[in-house]
Amino acid sequence: MFDGGGAGGFDMSNLLAQAQAMQDQLMKAQADLETQEVAGSAGGGLVTALVSGTGELLSLDIKKEAVDPDDTETLADLIVAAVRDASENAKAAAAQAMGPLAGGLPGFGGPAGDEPSSELPGGGIGFTKPSGPPGQNPV
């Protein structure tokens, strides 16, 4: 069992403190993303979309040159492309903001910059790629 820390032991209070700190950082990063605005454009700037950091469409700017009453299909394509560009930019911003927080706790199989625990077979706690045929328990 866990002895609270000690030689070869497991410090649960330290783990819980790390988890709480990570949760606080994650919540702050999510709140920052909600207030962030990210732009995307298409047609050399003829259509510009503005989305929040969470991907919600906030506005569209369409220049007069993009509007041809006889060719609404091209305008629709430009709008879709601009919104898609803005959404991809928002995803990249979110990945950059959340990247360090998405790795997990150090020493538990996540890429948080700490070496995996050598006390457990295969490194840290977590799932590993199973061996053997599908539907069979690994040996």
C-alpha cells in the first residue's frame, strides 16, 4: 500500500497537489482561450472570419469585390474557406496554450518532462500497447 512518502514510497499528497495545480492551470488556459480572438481569411483577404479561441464564429468581413450576384457559389466557398482557416488557427492556438498541460503528471507515462518511474514494469502508470492477438489478455 501507500505509506505517504518515505524510501520507495508514494507521496499521495504531493500527487494531489500537482493534480490541483495542473487543473488550475488548465482552467486558466481555457478561460484565456474563450476571450482570445483568432482570424482566418480566404481569397487574398476578400473574406475574413473571426472566431474565438474555442472556435465559435464571432464575425465575417466580406469585401465588396467578393460579391457577385451572378456567382454566389464562389462567395460561399470563400466564406467556408475563411471560417475553416480561422478554426484551424484557433485549434493551433489552443494546442499551443494547452500543450504543456495535456501531457499529464510527471512520472506517470505522460510526456510532462519527467522520467518514467523505474519502480513499475514498463515505466509509469498508464496503458501500454497490448501484446498478443486482439481480444486476449497480454501475458
